[in-house]
Amino acid sequence: MSTLRAMLVLGLLEAFGPLSMDLYLPHLPQLARSFDVPDPLAQATMSACMIGLGLGQLVTGPLSDRFGRRRPLAIGVAAFAVLSVGCALAPTIELLLAARFLQGLAGSAGIVISLAVARDLFTGVALSRMLSLLLVVSGTAPIVAPIVGGQLAYVMDWRGVFWVLGGIGVCLVVLVVVGLPETLEHAERHEGGLSVALAHASAALRDRLLVAVLLAGAAGGVAFFSYLSMSSFVMQEQFGLSPQAFSIVFAACALASIAGGQLSRALVPRLGPARMYLTGVTATLASTGVLLALAAADATAALIAGALVLFMLLAGIGGPNGSTLALARHGARAGTAAALLGMSTFLVGPVVAPLAAIGGATALTMATTMAIAAALAAAIAWFVVRPAARALRQDAGADVSTELSPSAGH
């Protein structure tokens, strides 16, 4: 499988999360009015999907270690398409929340298995560069989706958006069947059932480096989801932007994330994944400090939007390198390791962010939540991830020791 083909296929599959969220972000205030519910409950439709995306990875990841990558992926994508229709037809907010949760469970296959496939094909610095390259494709979804969603607001309500998501799901099923070869050979799959899957999970969780990145990722997920779930309310209701204007701000943030990933791709051969990861996490913390200062000073919408763009730029530097460090020791059980890693990002943030917004989604609330979460992520990165990565490089018996060095992949 060529690098270009892998980038296109895996990038589109990784777009599941952004597509599930961003396409109907401009419709969130409308959805709240449609069901006559408060804003946090409308935000909870995003949380339900994100929680499903997190929990589902714990199932689809290990299944891909057992049955190969293609079969669980095709089933998950097909179920996503069907459940998108269920969301479109939901008559109550309660049924919509349930359908969104199930939609997330199904969509998790695209996120976790695409990462496992990348780990099947690449390691070390090469994997970090590949994950950064994937942002060119998967990162396009957050740029295009809110803009398209904003334009769709002219011709359809939020229900129509889920019909569109169902059609996208059908297209991705065809992509998996036609464009993705099996990357996990039969000899590398485990033949056991639940006990073997649990043994794989236990082995992954004994890896101090993976667990450290997992915890930092959970904190970083709170910062990201606070931005994702509150920004539409902040920009549209506090600052008075239209859905179309908000979609442009959101697209600029997504473009910044892509730029951050490509900056990482350019620098990681010289600096190495560990140093790039620490740089990204630390710089992300600094950007949330800028955002908090601006929000406390009642800054204009343009300045708040600029700080959010800076946040996404710097967050794009750390992400691919954190995944590279976490997956370093996990080859045949890459699906399980990727599931644990993804679960941490998708589960904590969707729970914390709506709770933080109970008193109202304001710029100050959003910035405070993001800053606290980013500070926790940076503390874990420096005091746990850094020494664990250093120990891994110094372990003469570790097969991955050279893969994590700055010169690897040249």
C-alpha cells in the first residue's frame, strides 16, 4: 500500500469524528430551540456521540487484532450510516441522545482501526510523519464540514444534516471495501477470545509510557472538547456571529491544526517524537493562557477567534507525536493500544465540558476550562511522559529504542 494511498484512505476514515461533530455544529442553537431544551442539553448530543466514539474503540480495536482490520471496519462504517438515519428521524431529545451514542459506537471503528493500520505500516519517526500527513486529509473535514454545515443551514434543518451524514457513511463503506487492503496478516492475529483480548489490554496498560500519554491525552481532550462544544455558542450567542461566519472561524481553526501537524512532520526527523510532543503540549498550554487573558479582559470576537486558531495550531504539533510514543511497543496489539489511547481522549472531555457550561457557555467559561485542562496535560507530559520516554530510549533491549531517535526514518 503506497504512502499516498494510505494517507488518502486512512485520512478519510479518521474524519469520522470531525464529520460526526462539525457538520452540524452551526445547527446546535437551532437544535436546542427545536426541542425547546437548554444549550447544555443540545451540547450533550455531541457528548453522547463522543462517549460512543470512546467506548466503541474498546470493542472495535481489540476485534481488529482478532479478525483483521477490514471486516470490523466495514461493519462499523455501515452501522454508522444506518444510525445517522436514526438520528435524523429521532422525535425527542432523549432518542436523539441514544441514537448519537450508538452512532459514536459504530463510528469508532474508523478512528481506532485507521490508527492501527497506520501502526501496521509504519513505526517510529516514520509513523509520526505519517500521522502528521494524515492531518492533511482528516483535517480537511473540520474545515469543510462547518462551512458546508453553515450553507446547509440555508436549505435544511439539523435533521437534514444527519441524512447527509448517512450518505457519507455509505460512500465510506465503498471506500473500505474497494480501497483498503488487509494490513494485519493471519499469523499476527490472536486466536483467543475475551481472555486474550483482556491479556492484550493488560499488557498495554503495563506500559508506563502508553498510560502516561493516555492520561495527558484525557486532559488534552477536555481542552479540545471544551473548545469544540462551547465555541458555537460563544461566537454566535455571545458575540452575535451568524452560522456562516462561525463556520469560517471554525474552518480557520481546523486549517491551523493541519499547519501544526505539517510543522511537526518537518521538524520531527531532527528533534524526535518525544521532544516534539513536549514542545506541542507546552505551547498549547501557553495558548490557553492567552485565551484566558483575552476572555477575562472582555476582548473582541476577532481576538478570541485568533486565540482559538493559535490553540489549534499548537495542539496539532503534539498530537501525532503522542500517538507515536504510546504505540511504540505495540505491534500486533496495535488495535487494543490505539483503542485505549483513543478512549481517553473521547470519554473524559465530553463529560467535563457540558458540566463546565451548566452556568452558560461564555468565552470566560470556555477559556478557563481549556486552561486548567491544558495545564494538567502539560504537567503529566513533563513529569510522567518525559521520564518514561527517556527510559524507553535508554533501554538497550527495547526494539523501539532507535525508532524514537531523531535520526530515525531518514
